[in-house]
Amino acid sequence: MLQLALSLLLVIPQQGEVVITSDGPQERDGTVFRVTTNVAITYQDVRVEADWLTWNESTNEIEAGDRVRFTRANESLDGSGLKMDLDTKAGVLTNARGQLGSGFFIVAAEARRREDGFYELLNATVTTCDGPKPGWTFGAARAVIDPQNGVVARNTVFRFEGIPVFFLPYMIAPTTDRTRSTGFLIPGTSTSTTKGRSVRQSFYYAINRSADATFTGEYFSKRGMSGSVDFRARPSAASNIVVNSFFAKDRLGQGGQSVRILTSTDFSAGYRGVVDMNLVSSFIFRQIFEEGFNVISSPIQHSLAFLTNNQPRVSYNAQYSRTGIFFPDQPSVALRRFPSVDIGLAQRRLSTLPVYFSLESGFTGIARRDSEIAAPAFVQRLDVRPTLEIPLLRSDAFEWSHQIAARETAYTHSRSARVERDTLNRLSFEYRTHFTGPRTERNFGTWRHVVEPTVEYHYLTGADRFNNVIVVDQVDLVTNTNEFEYGVTNRFLTGHEVFSWRISQKYFFDPTFGGAIVAGKRNVFAPVLDITGFAFADGRRRFSPIVSTMRISTSPSTSTDLLVDYDTVRREFGSAGIMGGLNRGQAFGSIAYFFTRRSPVQTPNNQLRAAIHYGNEQKPGFSGAFSLNYDVGRRLFQNSIAQVGYNTDCYGLNFEFMQFDLGARKESRIRFSFTLKNIGSYGTLRQQERLF
């Protein structure tokens, strides 16, 4: 190769020098140099390769032709001709094709580079898909690209696989290096049997580098207008704020508003604050307009805010909490804790003896309002609970531990015929002992069988007058008890636990729990809550149901849990549940079935939930998912969702069919989304609502 070293250049190029190499001869006419055959010229951060090139030494301008490649930083373009001022970097490339910035691939009759680094494209197509046949393009007579920020185009035609789809009078899209840009998002549409055709439009506002907001309006042809405002901010690396608000002005009178505020931050000296507030105007509004089966089916609404500092020896917590429970035709229930200050001492050894001390204490303002109770806004409660743990014996065959605790709970108000300013004091003493053993093992080749019987005795006295307590949380659920729990656990292991089965039951020496039990009523308090999750106490009880809990896990990717309660008093299986999951590569399946028999304190229930997933949102090719919630007793699909998607490197297409038949929500809906790489989504199926 012939190396042309011009007389004004050094052998080693310096900053601001022009270096030209070529396989052909050099021609010079005054200050104009012409070279041919595999020419390359470099100047600062610019490199041009061409079949031929002329360079004007006095003006530092070049002209190159036939086959040209221009590169600078993240700009890489090919063309048939180039004219450029090397000092200002301004120039014109004809029949341009290539990449601008980190996200855009262009084809243009002319690409005019300005001194500010912007490109004006004439008769151009723009896409974020690499390759000779991009999946989608925007075509425009004129477009402006800032390689560091984005593209702006007017009167653009969107083509999908070469077919014109829609027209946009104005388009703006950021590069991958600048992922946020203020502007209107691509509109969306869907159809629903109860809401009609919907048209959705959002405006995204990039407030600054750490905050943004999205304003969305959606019109339903059968219901009317709805909208949402979503705000996000990250004031610092250790804090974030998310506010989601939604409203619907419904022609059928089922509209309302909801707000969710989620924020967290880390303060100095180990303090952390979290706010998770959920406010909704009515349960019927949530059923009609909110999304997600669990949200729609649950009548419970939680709001929580706390400031916490957990040290190795002591913890401090200040809390506000509110729980609302909605009933269709009855007054709602509201439970509130504020202010609430808790101080706890972590378990510590008192001496060389195996005796460990811990302390829980709290001062709380509680309030409750329902159909029977209208407590004052600030019922004061003081609770102090010191505890001694004494693990007397620990070995491979036996474990034996003791717990001794005292608890002082004082209220400024109590509940009698009405809520009165009548102080209530409950000083209780508690003893608990837990014994495990003898634990026996036997090996069968690579298998090991372990049998582990357990016995636990629990005695608590002094927590009387339970029916005079204003119940708000677990502190108020304490009652007198004198109980004995016995059970046995079988385990089969081979490298990991393959199978376990525990059977347990409680015997209550005091069947009235210190007079707390009320016949013919659903009784909810601590002694009957920690043996099973299903209600069973409607009067005096000597025996709890026999609770069977079984788990099968034949491999790390599979698990199945089976729970059964057998009520020895009624001599029937009162409830049962099975939950299982399978995860293999891109495939995932799960199933859950729960059955409860009708009883004086429990409504019948017969529910099946199942889901099958394949793929994910980043997997090329097809992905799909199906989930259902089926009421077996009523033979009714309460909710079913089917989604299918197809993804490539530059676009994704997703469809959803959804059905609800739950309470006031009786709806079938079709939604879709079309996602363009680095551009956005068209449609109403949002990313957080996808099953895969």
C-alpha cells in the first residue's frame, strides 16, 4: 500500500492534523489534493473512507465519492457522496444509510450534518431495528436527529413489515442514551363488554433527571371519562416516591377516585421511613375500574407509614396504620393505629446460664368504627411484655425449651354496652414449654426417614374481660388459655427434603378461654388462630380440628403443599387446600385449590386457581400465559386471562382476552400492545399487567 505523507504532516499525527492514506497516486493543484483507490482520511475524531477524495488544504474541506463511509463517535453512515468542512463537521451525505446515535438506523436521500451535531434527513426512513429488512420504520419527508438525544419528525407514516399502518403528524423519540423525553405517548384503544370502546392518550413529562409524571386520559363509550396521574421521583440514591391516582366519572353512578402513595427513604443514624397509603372512595368503584383479581375480590384496604431503627440490641418503631374493610350492604369497618411507638430489646443472655431476656413495649392510640363500635378517635393503650427464654436441652434426639412472660396492657376506654371512658387493665402471666423428641432416624440407602414428635403446653392467665376490649390488632386478641398441642412430623430426605407430613391438634383444658368464647358466633382470638387458618370456634371447644400439612418436593423446580382440617367435634373434613408449582426453563405452572364446608361460623367455599406461563417479555419468538379463578361450587369462571405475545429484537406484539364475573364486575375485554424498541407502546395492555 502506498502511504502518502503530505509535507505539512509529521510521521506521527498530532491533534488537529489531517492524515490521508490511499492505494492510489496523489494529485495536487495548488492547495487542493486529490487521491484515489481505498482512500481514508482522519482528522480529530472524524474518519472518512471512499473510492476517491479531494481535500482543500486552505479551507480544510473535503469531497468524497462513489462509495463513502463516514464515522465519528456513535455516528456511522454510508453513502454515495460527501461534502464536509472538517473544522465545523458540517456537511452533506447523499444516499445515506447507517446508524446515528446509539438507537437509530436511517436511510435518507440526503443527510445534512449541522455544526451543532444535528442531522437533517430528507426523504428518510427511521427505525431502531438493525439489519437490511427492519420490522418497522417511520417515513418522513424531513426529520431532525440529535444523536445524543432523539429524533423529531413531522407528517410521518408508520410501516410495519413494509405495510403502511398509520399516520402521525408529529413524532419525537429519545435515543437509548436518553431514555426519557417529554411528549405525547402513542395512543391506545381496547374494547370491553361493559365499558365499550376505549380511547387512551397519555402525556409524559420529564420534570428533571430524578422526577417525571404521566398524565393519562381514557374515554369509555359506555361509561364516560376516566384519567390518571402517575408521579415518580428519586430525590436521592436512598429514597424514592411513587404516587398513582385514578378517577372515573361514570354515567352509571359507579365512579370514584383512588390514590396510592408509596415512598421510602433512609435517614442518618440507621433510621428508615416508609409510607404505603391506599385510599379508595368505594368498594364498588374498585370492583368496576381497578385491575387485578386480588384487588377486585378483596374488601380489605391497608394504609401504612412507619419510621424504624433496628439496632443489634434495641429497635425503635413509630407507625401509622389504617385498615378498612368494605361490605356490600353493611357499614364498613375501620381500624386505626396512630400514634404508635414501639420499643423492643433484642434477646440477650443474662448470665452464663442459658437464660435469655427480651422486651416488647409500645404506646398506641387506637380507634375502631363498625356497626357495633364507635370508639373515640384516640383510645390510649400501653403494652409492656418482658420475656425469659430458657432452652434447657438441645441435642440430636431431644429439644426442650421454656418461656415465661408477663404482660401489662392498659386501655383508657373499654367496651361494654357502649364504648365508655372506663379504664381497662389486663395484667397477664404466660408460661410455654416446647418439647421435641425423641427424634428418630433411619437410612434406606440414599434415603433418610426422620420422625419428629412434638409437644407444647401453653398457659396464660389474667387476660380476662376479652369481650370488653376494643380489638384493633394482635395485642388485643390475647385471651386466657390452658392448652396442649401435640403433633408428629415425618420427613424423607435424599440430598434435599423430598417429603414432609405433619399432623397436629390442640386440646383446650379451658373450653371457654376465660369466658371469651361466645356461643353461636365466629370467635376470633389468639389461641384458635395459630393452629389453622380456617375458622372453627363457634362455642365451647375442647379439641381443635386435626390439622394435616403435607409437602412434596421431588426436585428443586417442583413443590406441592396439601392442607386438610378434620373437625373431630363435627366429625367431618371442614377445609382442605392444595398448592403446587412446576418451573422448567421458560415454562411455569401453578395450581391452588381450597375447599371449606359450610358451618355456623364459615361460609362454604370451593375455589380453583391455576396458571400456565411460557416465555417472558424479553424472549424472542412466541410467549403465552393463561390463568383462571374458578368457583367450583357455582360452576363459574370468576376471572380468566389469556395472553399471547411475539417478540423480535426491535418490536413486540401482545394480545389479551380477559373475563371477570365477580360481584359487580361482569366484563369481557380485549386489549393489545405493540411495543417499538426505544420508542414506546401502542395499546392499553401495560407492561406491569402482563402475565409473562
